[in-house]
Amino acid sequence: MTRFSASDLETIDSLWRSVPADHVWTGWSATGDEPDEVTLYRTRAHWRRFPLRKSNAEFVLFDDKGTEVARSRSPKQLLQDVEAIPGLTI
């Protein structure tokens, strides 16, 4: 896996800010200037956090158990992947 650049983080932030307030993707976080992982958060009704890592040409999304759930080549595809993950059944 490779590190996220400042440009990658700006793209993720811009994508997150483009979704409506009631969207399932409620936020994201990262530590440091060039993190090797970003965490995506979903709504309380679908509460889960998803580690996001970057390979050379893809974003790789994992669930809270560390299982790979999606690979995205573009930020737009990443958003679709986040939307497609089902919420938790309680």
C-alpha cells in the first residue's frame, strides 16, 4: 500500500462535502500529512467505520473486521462503493 498525498486527501474531502447532509457517509479522518490509512464513517443507523488504503492505482476499502469490501479506481467509484455497503442488521 502507498501513502495518501495531500491531493488525495483534498479529493476525499471534496467528495465527502459534495454529498447531501442525510447521506450515509457522515465523515472521514486521517492522521498526519501523508497517512497510510484514512477512516470513513457512516451514519448512526448504519454505523460502521471503514479503513481506506491506497494501492498504486486504486483505493481499497475494508470493513471493521479487516476484510476487503471494495476496490475503486476513482473517487466517484469510491462514493458508489460506500453507498453500496449494507447497514448493520440489529
